[in-house]
Amino acid sequence: GAGVSQTPSNKVTEKGKYVELRCDPISGHTALYWYRQSLGQGPEFLIYFQGTGAADDSGLPNDRFFAVRPEGSVSTLKIQRTERGDSAVYLCASSELGYRADTQYFGPGTRLTVL
Amino acid sequence: AQRVTQPEKLLSVFKGAPVELKCNYSYSGSPELFWYVQYSRQRLQLLLRHISRESIKGFTADLNKGETSFHLKKPFAQEEDSAMYYCALNQFYFGTGTSLTVIP
């Protein structure tokens, strides 16, 4: 079956603009995760959804970052007033149940560049 | 705080030599530990998790609670093992990764 997909694959924007990044998880997976990966670093946790609700959003760096998953499948990560420091690869992953021991299936990522 | 440390950013070994990628974690409870791998131009994927106690592509990892470690090992490295390896703790916490190069 289809894996996790993310769109767009690349996004270039100007400082101060608003961007939306989309994630389509594996069908039937209840848990969805967003990570940010900067050059030379590992994935950094942002937010975790269990169904439609954000079960843990402790990784969101500030209130410019927001994510939704209104129907429990597709999720959108929204970044307001982008800054150059937001430039990174944004990864999405999904897992079947969201347990600590669950395998996460990753998407290919969206490379965000803020000029 | 929960944290994963991978002390080696780069590791090179010759084909056929043993390889060990180090991972140490910080967590006061009972951890769930994973190794994820990213091959060139591919997405991040699970290699193995400690709960399964399985060997994947010849790799094994043993949880040592006393040393808070989960090192990844393979007795004979292959060229196709060249990749980026990430250790992960409890779903959310990833190390900075080790880039493994197997020299032919």
C-alpha cells in the first residue's frame, strides 16, 4: 500500500510569509507525528496526534507553529511569520496505534527554505 | 529529561570488519528503544526495535539498562550498510545520528 506522503517536497518562501505543509499518513494509522530536522541533526519532535486531537504538542517551538488533523487522517503544519531559522526538513510519520513501542513510518519530508 | 546521545557523527569501517554504532540514553523509566536507518535518497525507516529482540540485515542491538546503552552491532559490515543511523527513545527522542561508511 501507499506509504506516508508529504507535499510539497520543497517550499521556498520569504521571511514573514505564512506556509502550510501537508502530510497524508498511512490509511488506518491513528497516530501522526511531526518532526523538524536541521542540517546535521536528528529529527526533533514537534507534535503528536492521536486521532483528531493533539496528544502532545510540547515540541512546538513557539506560537507561530500550529498543526491540525481535523478528520483524523491528513494533517497540516502551519507556520506563521516565517523566520530564516525555520529553514529545515519537516518530517511527518504515522504509526498504527501510537504506543511508545510502535514503529513509525516516515514520509519523504518537506524541505522548507526561508529567504 | 529524555535524551539520546550518539557520540560518533562519522564512522568508517572496511567491508567484512565488525561495526558498532554507539547509543546512550537518559530516561528514568523503562525505555522503548529503536534504531532507524536512512539510506541515500531514501526516507527514514525502522531497522530494529529492542522489544522485538530480532536481527535485521545482520544487525543486533542489546539494551543494557545498567549502562543505559543500546549499541547497534554487526559482525561483518557490507557496502550496502553505508547509511545514516539514528537511535531513538520512546517514540519522540532521536539522537543526532551516525553516518556509517563501509569501505570496499
